[in-house]
Amino acid sequence: MILWTAVAVFLALFILVSVMGFMATRWRPSNLDDIHEWALAGRGFGTFTSWFLIGGDIYTAYTFIAVPALVYGAGALGFFALPYTTIVYPIVFVFAPRFWLVAKHRGYITYADFARERFDSRSLAFAVAFTGILATMPYIALQLVGMQVVIAGLGFTGQGLLGDLPVIVAFAILAIYTYRGGLRAPAMVAFVKDALIYITIIGASIVLVSKLGGFAHIFQTASAVLAQRPKPGTIILPPQSFTAYATLSLGSGLALFMYPHAITGVLSAKNTTVIKRNMALIPAYSVLLGLNALFGFMAIAAGVHAASPNAAVPLLFVKMFPQWFVGMSFAAIAIGALVPAAIMSIAAANLFTRSIYKEYIKPACSGPEETRVARYVSLAVKAGALLFVLLLPTQFAIYFQLLAGAWILQTLPTILIGLYTRRLHRRALFVGWLAGMITATWMGIVTGYTPTITLHLGGFSLAGYIGLFALTLNLIVTIVGTFICDGLGVGRGQDATSPTDYLDDTGVASRTVVRKLSVT
Amino acid sequence: MNDPAARRNPRRFAYWLLAIPIVATLWPPLYAHADPEIAGIPFFYWYQFIWVVLSSVVTVTVYLLTREDKT
């Protein structure tokens, strides 16, 4: 059964954002053939725009589907998304301004650009770019999965090409306006996306809590139902899950801003003050994410029986709300898929263009050609993600994305530690990365694609996030490798960055900037 | 002014405050229990919600303390 009123509201909102996406080229008009303009919107966004853009970038459609699905299926463990998105901002507050400065001074648009110059290493830059692209593809694919889930929730459950048509059309429109407007397009759409997300989640939380008889009743029902499941869950984290919970939170938190799309959002800020302010302001989205996670328990309390946990929240909404609200909230999720998908494809395109095309295929390519290649690659990346979702089982994208978080974490020593010191040797960093990638993949496969593994060392056992275990091994290999490389006298290369590249412009200029900002 | 050491922020110590929300939320034994409840919400949940807000307060504090130029 198709919910026509919901479909009408959904379509109206979708058309609105599409028009906005196309109009984005006229926003702060500039030369969009310059890659800094196309890919980073000229590094010109202020606090307000960055808040919507970065928030819209990292709280994706899939997050809003998968987090409550995990809580619905597993109980308390699924709530790790909240500490994860609590700890990430204090960490980013420290390092992102430093990266923004060196990127601005040296003209970097990706982490791989930094790795290239800092360590004078093409292979390390390739490793960072390759990991970034590899980790981003399934993430884009999952945005499509999020979209499919809500479109199915509207009643479109057709099979084959006809069933996939809505997603294909939506993605084609997105691809065109991202091709034209670059980062400006998702930045523009993010305003609508986030406004809708806030209204939907806050509104739905208030209504659901009162309709379902208050929090006490919701938690009691969830607790009782979870205990009866074939694989019982609890609403309070049991002691045997402590290390899994903490390492998942820490590992995911460290991984988040290693993703290419996350740093693209950060680099589009106009100065470091904008970044720092946003690290205090973006946690507002985490409150939403927490409320959203509780929808998992509310779905249980409302008696929703979802065949797949991902359908729990859509089913809850269809059951509890009038159609116009269903249309609006599903539009929020679908539009919520577009913003990150656009930024992810831009970020992957930048990595390919800078670290693969320009490095290995055509070193002499001109500025406009660089942008043209990035534009085409952004289309190719989206087409690839679309095929991934349409041709392979959904479960495949989910498995892949699970590994992606562990993979991207393996670039941390090069980027995060490299930002502060060159003490680690470039060859050792590469070998450490390789060891981490192999370990993460192997652990993912032996656990049957679950994010945690239990290690047994003698009589002692430790359950934790695979990405963090792999990172530990990565760091050990890197440190030992550094001693070996230095002992053998392997060359370290020249650092193209200078200490002042990491600092604010000194003297009068910086003071003027600060004064101007404190007035606004 | 090109010497990095000379430009060190005198209030760099404030950055250590950022460790507080990280420790408080990454140590589940601190909060993995049901009581005390608030309005039917178990401690496990409201504690973590409160830390989202407190973490933001800490970040603002560090931001204000470490600003190089206060006008």
C-alpha cells in the first residue's frame, strides 16, 4: 500500500532541495573551475554554514537508520554511538585547526596531499588516498541503503529496476548538481536537511514518549522484550561488554575525522576560529542522535516487529504518525542521504585527482583540468556506489562499511601523529599501515563481520573493536620499523612544510581577524 | 615571531581539560547501572546525554581560555 499523502509531502521537499542544489552555483559566485572553489567552496564558510555542513556531513541518513536499528536489535550496546560522538569533538578541537592551517598555507585539499609533502613519500600519499577512497565507497552505498529503506517505507516495494528507479533518479539529480556546484551544493541542501532532522526527531520524541506511556514504560517494555529474544539483550550495559563498548566508542571517534568527507567539511571553514566554535556547537547533533537511538526502544514498546532491524524506525513512524509527518520525516532521511553522499564523492574525487591522477597519470595537468577530472570522478564514484547497492546484496555494503571504519583508522599514525612530529619513519609508517589493513580485514572476516573480537592471551581475554586492535599493531610495527629504518640509514626525505605553516599568521593580520570575528 | 616556541600560548595547559569528557564517557563502570532514574530514564542513558552537553561546555571553556587575542 502506497501512502500517497506522505509521498506528496516527500516529493515536495525533495523538489525543493533539488532546486536549491542547482541554485548553489550562484551562491558566493566564483570561478568553479578552480579546484579550491569546487572542492572546498573557496575555504570561505563561516560558523553558521559550517555548523550545518559539518553536522549534515557526519550525521548521515544511514546513522539515523542504523543506530536505532542496533538499539532495537541489541539494546544498550547500540548506544555506544553517544559516547563516540561525545569524545570526537574535544579531539578534533585540538588537531583540526592545526591541519586547517597547514592545508591553507600549502594548498592541500586532502590528507594525502599532506602525507605527500610532510614525509616526501608518494607511496604514503597513495596509501592514504587508497584507504580514503576504499572506505568512502561503501559509506556512500549505505546512504543509498538508507534511502531505499525510507522509500520502501512509503510503500514502494516494487521488484527489479522499477523498485530501484526512485533511488536512481534521486541520485542522478544529486550527481548533476554536485558536478556543477561542487561543495556549495551539499552546503546549500544541508540547511534544509538539518532543519527537517531537528524538527522530526524532537517532535517525534515528544509525541512518542507521551503516546507510549512515558519513559519508564518504554524502558520496562524494552527490557522485558529484549530478555526474551533468541539472542537476549539488556537495557543496561553488562560488565562483559564494557571493553567492547569503550573501544568501539574510542575507535569510532578516532576514525570519524580520518574519513575524507569529514576533513573536507572542516577545510571549507574560513578560519580556525570557525572550526573551534563548531566543535562546541556540533554536539547539538549528538543530542539528536541519542534521542534517535532511543527510537529503537520505542519501536519495541510500540510492538513493532521488523523483519530487518533497519526497518524498525520507518515502521514505527508509519504506525504512530499521520501521513504528512511520515512524509516529512522520510524526506529528512532521504535528503540526509544526499548531503553526505555529495561530500563523500567530492572527497573521494579530490583524493583520486591529487594523489593518483596528478601523481601517476598526468603530473603536468593544469588547474582547470584538475577540476574537470575531479568532477568526472565525483560522477564515477556515485555511479559505482549505485551499482554496488543495486547489484550486490545490501548486507555486502554493511559488511564493507564495517571494515571501512577499521581501515581508515590505519591512516591515523601518518596523519594525526605526522601533524605533530616527523619522528616516525615514512617507510615504517607505510609498513605499519599495511600490517594494520591486513589485520583489520582478517579480524573482520574471522569474526563473521562483527565489529568486535575477543583476544585470548594466556588466561586473559579482552573483547574490543577490531579497528583499535589493528591500530595497536600498526603503531608497534611503525615504531619498531622506525628504529630499523634509521639503523639501516634509510632516507627520510625532505619535509616540504615548515614550522610556521602550522601557525596562525602572526602580527597585525591575525589580530584584525580576531577583532572582526568577535564583533559578528 | 617566527619561532614556534616564542608563540606558545601561555594557557596551553587548558587543553588538558578536554580529557575530562573523554575519560568520563569511555569508562562504562562509572555509569553502567539503572539507578538513580530521572523521569523513568535509567542512569546509563541520562548520564551519557548529560555528558554531551558537559563536553560542549568544556570545549567552550578551553576555547575561551586559549584565545590568543581577547578584544
